[in-house]
Amino acid sequence: MPLPETGEKAVGATNREPGDRPASRHLRVVRAGCTEHGGERDPEPLSLCCIPRGVLMRLRAVCAEGFMPKKNLLGACLAVSLFPFAAWADNSSQMITVTATRIPTEVQNVPADVTVLTKQDFIKRGDTTLVQALATVPGVYVVQQGGPGNVASVFMRGTNSEDVLVLLDGVPVNDPSDPNGAFNFGDYTLSDVARIEVVRGPMSSLYGASAIGGVINIITVRGEEKPHADIRLAGGYPAQVQGSATISGKTGKFDYALSGAIDEESGFDYTAKRLSVYANHQDPFRSKLGSLTLGYTPVAGTRISLVLRAQKTASAFPDLGDPIYDDPNEWDYNTNLFGKLGVTSTLFNGALTTQLFIARMQSKLHYKNLYNGNDPNGAQANDIYHGYRTDVQLNNILHLPDAGISSASSLLFGVEYKNDTADENVDEAYFGYPFTETLHASQHAIAGHVGAQTTLSNRLTLTAALRDDAVSSFGNAFTGRIGGVLAIPEAHMNIKSSFGTGFLAPSLFDLYGVSSYGYVGNPNLRPEYSTGYDVGPEVVIPAFGVGDFADLSATYFHSSIRDLITTNANFTSEENIGRANISGVESELVLRPAPWLTADINYTYTNAIDAQTQGKLLRRPENTGSVTLTINPTQRLTITPQIRYVGRFLDYLYNDQGYPTGVGSARPGTIVNLNVSYGFSDKFSLFATGDNIFNSNFEPVNGLQIAGASLLMGVRARIE
């Protein structure tokens, strides 16, 4: 079997606002009166001071933790036992996941919570962006500051966005030039994506730095069938047009997939309508995507592959100032380039599978804000961030013969070399005062990992992994993970459990960043470390003559993070300070009450706490969930309504006049989407997608709301 195509500062008293725009360090007037580690704020301002956003990002995150009491999880666990909830995932026993163990394994045998989203899921729900695809995954909360193309962060199991490692065809693609070292989920569209695998829990023992909260592997399309073309054309309100085409196939020893896509929309004004400064400026979005995958199989069992991907986006956005100003002149321009060349071989009659690849990624973010005399902040900016990464990996799977009670045994081992470079030039001004920030640095890492997997007596599947990362800035980081799945077929049940450690390396900005306001990075920083475990059952419930009438699962998770990288009391550098404790429950249900109806339901309870202050962490809703129905009244008609709920969470609040009022509880929100498609044949269909059809004004970032009601209509065609 060939090897798979696997491809916010850590929580607590962090030094930057989770999900904050790295390129937008706007000058603010902020209220003082918080302790170094996120203590309680005074109800009234102690003083007013003007500082640039680069410093403010650290200050605001330090002040983000509230002072709500820690909740008991007993109620949440009891609720799970009394009422079933479920996730957006294909839990079919035939679904194969590769990201969770690096060894192709059926989902039910993976000792981790895994959600697999396929292209058919995107079509069924009408998803066209990565943000939309991830929005209903249990344990995952997506925060986007505006519309498509704008900064979007993913908080997985209560951890920060930089604690989520993102892979593109198995290659880590978090941005080295981002001040947090995070991945911007707001840039990616899905036209060339075959599936997404979301693995929750610490995975550094397999993938290294940043995999504290989990791993998201974006896997692109490849030619696996006879030659054909898939075409999609759509248009709608507000003034949007989308077009994509993928030509793919296999011919002899060659396989290929060529994708191209254009997405343009006039957009909405994402400034909250409740604000007096709301001006109804449309914030447009444009995206161009090109992707090419080539494969050559010179002999059976060996494939040489080349993946090239380029995406360019431009988007306007509102910004949070003091006061908020609904500025029509702020733009993000993003360019992402990616290339991967590799070879995969199966040797010795299938006993050994080996994969070698070299990959290169390059990202460029250009943030531009033209001066506007009506802006009370007097803001202007011309910021450029360049990130570069070279990644080389050799991964091997040795399949062992069955022996005694042990079967399906494999050994995994490999090495990785990674080199990151970041160039940052920030040139801004506020109220006539200039602010600059620079970063020109690089570092490398060398890692080795080993792992094993086996099944005992056809009931107990065990996995283990160890990894040692040697990073030029701090030395070694040693991580591990063990897990097991106990099958109880008599009860149609699997019980999963795992324990693992993770780490987050200091970003290049943490280490070497310099600003004109006296900030200097700390090259002596240590990594942040985490330990985490989870346990829970998965049950298939037969009823009414249907063998899989319902799939039910519930997972309790807990993680502890230490040595948090935090800005010091003078906001002049970084230190390893603080701890955070996170626990919660993910629960899932898939109901099949009739051949024409499927209900996917999920609920997640998250309790994310600063271990020192016992305050809640910013933008971690305690309660989130969704319900998605798939209705097929006829063979050709599919109706997919979706309801998503986000409970209250702590955030930086703005009053209706646009001025900050401190940290407090933000309002919950409910969003309803609807997708309808009708297939005239296997090769031609019509669809209509309505997003936020009841025009919710939910603010995932206080002061910025989600897109208003929209309608997209189009056609899909397959040409053979």
C-alpha cells in the first residue's frame, strides 16, 4: 500500500490577540488597568494612552482573560449521556484516514477524533471556502474578521490558531512570517481540494511544532479515473460570480489533474450594523487559483508526483480602531505559492513503503491602508510580509507479518528537515505618529520520528509514536503519543483513548522582531509545551430494521499548556510565563430515520481557563453546535438545510458609538444556510445556495459581523 499523501500564541496569557490580523497594527486609545498575566480590569479606565497595534496586540491578549468561575464538566457529560449529539463527518467504516497515524487506517480504528470532509460534502452543503467547510466540525471554532479573503483563525479544542498545524498534501504550511506562526484560513478556496482530514488532539509526535490542538490536512485532487472535465459556473447576490474547471484522468503510466478557478464578489460591509459609524461600504473579494498535479508510474508500485499550486486573493475589510471607523480604503493582497516533488515506492512484495519529497512554499501579504481625512484615527499603512519554507521528508512504513494474537502490524519511521525565513516591513502612521516594525530572520529544524501500530486479538488496536525535533533557536523538543481502540462488536461499540504531548516553537517574530516603539524579540525563548488526553465511546445503534440507524459518539478531552510565551510587563519583549487548562466534551450523532433523510448533529462544550487567574480565555465559546439535514425527496433532488449555533464568549467589546469598553460577554448567534441541487443526469445539475438566509447580525469578532443573506445559483457539468 502506498504511503498517504499526508501531507494566537498558545492559549492563556498570550502575547497577541487570538485571531488578530497580523498586518493591521493600528494605533488605539486603550484602557489601562490589567495585570501582567491577564488579571481583572478596573470597571473604569485608569488612564488613556496611545500605542501602535503591534504593541496593542500583545497588551490586549494579556488582558483577554476574564474572571468567570470554572465550570464543572459533570453537567456536560450528563447531557451527552441523556441526549445524543453528532458531528459533520463521514464515519463510514470504509473511510480511510491517513493523517491521524500516517498509516492508512479505517476511521473506527484510529485512536483520535477524526472528521473527514470530501468533495461530495462540499457539493452537498454548497461550501466553496475552507472557512465554510470547517465551520461545523465538532471541537473546531472558526473566527473570520470580515468576509472571504480576510484573516480567519481556527481554535481547535480551545487552543489558539497557531496551535493548529495545517498541512497541504502532507506539507506543513503555517506562515513563518505571521507574528504568531499561524495559518490564515481565510485565503483558501476549495476548487482543487479532494478532501480535508481534521484530527483533534496533540499530534506533535508525528508532525512536530504547532500540532498542540490538532492537525488539518488539505488534500488536493489527482487523476484517478478516465479523462474527464468537471465544470462549475455560478452567480448571484450580492454581485458575485464563480467559475471553476478541473481536467483530470489517467492515461497509461501518467495521471494528471489541472484546476483553475475565479471567485469575485462585491461583498458586504462587515462593520456591525448596530454601530453608529456603519456606512454600508461593500468590501469586495477576488480570488484566482491555479493547481496542477502530475503523476508518473514507471513500474508498478512506484509513483513520481509533482504538485504545483498558486492562489492570489484581494479583499477589503473594516478595522477595529478607537473609535471604529468604517474605512473603505483598507485592503489585503495575498499570494500563496506551493510546490512539491516526491516519489513513493512499495518494495519487497509490499513489505516496505517509502516516500521521499521536497516541498517549497512562499507567502506574501501586502496590507495597504490609504490615508482618509475623515478617519478619526488618522491611520495609514503599507505593510509587507514574506514567508518562505523549504521542507524535505523521508517517511517509511514497514508492514510486519501476523504473529500470534497480533495482526495488521506496522512500524513507521522517518526524518524531516525544515527551513523557515521571514521578512517583514511594517510602515504605518496614526494621528501623525509613525510606527515601524521589521523582521529579517530564518531558522531550521531537523526531526526524526518512529511509531508502531498493531491489532491484538482483532479487538484492540494500539498505536504509539515518538519524535525528537532539533530547532536552531532553542535545541530539542521531545514529544510522544500513545492510543488505543477497543472493539466490542457484541455491543456495536468502540472505545477510544489517547494520551500525547505537543509543543509550539517560538515564532520568528517572537525571537527577532523589532519595532520603533522599543519592542525587541527574545532569542532565548523556550517552546510552549502541552500534555493532553481524551477518551470516549463510539456506538452504532441498529433500530427499525436498519443496521446503522444511528452513529453516536462522545469524547471527553483535557489538555494543559505551560511555558506560555507572553509579552513582559513593559511590552518590550517576550517571556515564558503562564499556564492554561482546557477541557470539554465533543459529542456526535448521525441519524438515518428514512432512506431519504439523514441528520448530522454535533455539540461541543469547551472550558478554556487561564490556570493562574481562573478566567475564561478569549473567543472560546462554551457551547457550539450544528444540525445538518440531507433530504432526498426524489433521487435527483437534494435539499440540505443547516443550522449553526455559537454560544456566548468573552471578547473585547465595543459600544454602539464604536468605542472599546473592555472585556465582556459577547452575544450568541444562530446562522441558517440552505443548499438545493437537482441533477438532470449524472453529468449535469443545477444548484442554489443561500447563506445566512435569515440575515443574522452575529459578530464573531465584536464590532464585525458575518456576511448578510446571500444567494448563489449555478450549474455543474461533467464532460467525458
